[in-house]
Amino acid sequence: MYKRQAPDHPIRKRAVLTSLAWALASYLAFGTHLWLLVRASTPISVSALPLTIGTMAIAMISGLFVFLLPSGAGVREAILVAGLGPFVGTGPAIALAAVSRVLLTIADLVTAGASAGLATMEQRRHGPYHGDPGIDADEA
């Protein structure tokens, strides 16, 4: 048997719990986004919010496992249609899944652009980034 080498930095419980909290917050935000989309087309109550949060969470996680297409394209939408279809109808569910994909793609592009802009500003202010102290780039 092979023994796995210990990591350079120990993984702390706080880091794992913080990551879990951020993941849950993101699923809550994505599910709320979907609920707002559904609500714009169909009168639904707040009681449908757990359905949209759960559907979006399953869709986002499933998209991670389909790595042949960018961001789980197609799989995420199929799960959204399956989850929303019984409540809003298949046609509206397809439209909602497509609108959700477009909005999230726009949000990704805006976020990437803002990050690139901030990185450029920081580079102009502080000079080029040379890595973390104590980490040798040749060993990577």
C-alpha cells in the first residue's frame, strides 16, 4: 500500500467549515435567482423557494461532473427543466433554464472583467506579483 504524503499546510476544521458556508451561501443565492426568474413568469409563493434552491444546487453540482462541456452546459439546464417542469410547464421551464444560463454567463463575464481590472490596477500600484515568499516556482 502507498501512504499519502502529509500536506505542506494542515487542513483546519475552520477552513473546511468556511468553505462549506460559502458553498451553501452560493446555492442559496443561485436558488433565489431561479426563484425570482420563476416568480417573474408564474405567480408562486415563498414556499417554492426551497424547491428552487434545491433544484439549482443539484443542477450546479451535476454540472461539475460533466467536464466535457463548459460549466456543465446542457446537464444543468436538463435538471432545471426536470425540477421546474411539473410546476411551470415544460416550455416555460426550458425558457427559464435558458435565461438563467444567459444571466449567469453575463455575471461570470462581468466578474472576470472586474477581477482583471482590479489586478491591473494593483499591478500598476505595487508592481508585478512575484509569488508567495518561501515557495520556489521551479519545484511546482
